[in-house]
Amino acid sequence: MTTLSTIRRSWPHRCATLLAALLALPSAALAHHSRFVYDTSELVEVRGTIESVFWRNPHVMISVRGTGESGQPGESGEEAVYQLEAGPVNAFERAGIFEDAVIVGAPVTVLGFASQRNAHDMQPVRLDYGNGRNVVLSDEWAVSLGMLDEAHERAAIDPAQVARAIEEADGLFRVWVNTGRTYIDRNLPLRPAAQAAKDAWDQPSDDVALRCDPAGLPEAMVSPFPVELVDNGDTITVRLEEWDNVRTIYMNPETAPADPEPSRLGHSVGHWEGDELVVTTDRINYLFLDDRGTPQSEAVEIAERFVMSEDETRMDWHATLVDDNTFTATVRLPIMHYEWVPGEQIKVYDCTVSE
């Protein structure tokens, strides 16, 4: 069994280049809505007792009363309540990890990373209950640190559900699973006023996700969670697991609203170019381009393409954005890659703010 001291001794030699690569990985979507910034340069330890667990999206929160190591994350010997911010419920349950894995009242040793904002906040990597019993809460870090040989496999899907999904799949119309977290470029061609607004944005107080306010376009599409396209004839429904978002794409100009009200998901009109779904969206009143405070105005227009591979196992989402009030040039959003996992379904997200 890998010990903390072994991990620390080997860290400088094994992780110098790996660390930079891992910071770009999705890590169960934790970075997407994290309340805290964590110091991932050093693993720390807290020993104590689990007092409570909040098993909800966007993040599982676990309270542990105990003491940290000398100097980290609290002063030596200090007893305190440590708040552990883990990943989203949906990601854990897809890996076969459920709420009963966090045992309230049990003695535990927590290995993780301390917050740079609050000495008693942590991102947990593993909970150790002793006698070889442990729960890994961050696969990527656990693998890189030698705690886990390989990441958790996706939980098994009912064979009947798989067979039904294969039978019902029709072109783009199926559930698609994101193959990796993608981030919007940090260096966008912002106009001076927009840059000033972004510089003034303060994540703890201004991030709407921390209030469980659903994301609008385009951020809603740049998500690490599954998406489903449903054919309704004159319309196409896009179901986004994150935030329980539902978009409507109008495919028939005669039945589309003549003068729709602005909304966070906007007004989308689509058409087919061969097998590619092409969509134009305007009338978006969502204030942000991304989850890092980049602003956008109600003049924004987004052009999207949903492109399926010839073997129908992959879908790519392409998008460009024009907003002359905010940007000095057209913005090309990152391509999102999805794979088809027959039988996968959109889960309820039900975001809830922890007290």
C-alpha cells in the first residue's frame, strides 16, 4: 500500500511534467464549478471523524472533524471541521460510487489538497477507513499518485437498456457522452470594457453556478456531462444533463415563434446540410460566455454544427460566436467530442446549494 511519505518523496521526481497535464484533465468536472482554488503541489492529510455528507450536485460536500498534519492544512494539532469538496453526484454514480460509501460517524484519514483560500477546505483524493477500506474520490489524481492502478470503470448498464438504445438510435438522435472536459480559450479578443468587466469578476461572489443558477448559451453546451438529441419533427429537443437544461431547435420557419422573448438559451433555428445539423441561435440574455466571468451582450449570435462520424459512434460539436459589442473578432469555441455509449441515459442533475 502506498503511504503518504512515499507519495511525498516521489512527488518531485514523478509528477513534474505529469502535474501540468493533469491540471488540464476533467477530474470528474470538479474544476467546472469549484468554490475553492486548491494547492495541488502537495498532498496533505487530515485524521478525524466524518460528521456529515451532502450528496448532491454540483459537488458532494463532506464534513470531517479532526486534525491536520503539522502546518497543513491547519496548525499542528488543531482540531477543526474540515469541509471536503468532491466531484458531482452523477459522475460518482456512473462509476458505481454511492452515498453509502461515505460513512457518517466513522474514523477516517483524508488525503487531498488544501484550499488556497481557507485552511479548512480541501479537495479529497481518497478516504481511508483503515484495514484496507478506502474510497477514491478523484480517479485522475489517485492514479497519478500510485493509489489506484487505473480509473474506475463505468458502472454496468442493463443489457436490455443497451439493446433498446441500439434499436432506437437514429442518426444524431441518441444520448452522447462527453469524452473529456474542454475549456474555452482564456485569451479572447475582448474590447476594453469587456476586459475590464472580466477582470472585475470575483468567482466566490459572482459565479452564478455557486447559486445553482442554470447556465445559458454557450456555456451550457461546453459541459462535461451527456447530451441527448430528440427528433420531434418540426423541432429538435436538446437535453443537457448539467442543470437539467432543455433546448428547442426550430426546424420549420412556419411553426417557429415570430418574435420570441430573449432567454438564457436563446432562440435556435436549424436546418440540415447533408447529415450535419446546422443551428443559428440569437436572443440570448445570459450574461457570460463561460464560467470564468467572460462577458457577452444580448447581441451575441452563435452558429453551431452537430457532426456525426460515418460509423455513428462519435459526434463533434462545432461553434463560432459573433458579438461585436464584446469582441473584436469572431470567437471559435472549442470542439466538443462525444462518443455513443448505448444504453446511457440523461440523469437528473437537481443542483442544490449546500448550507
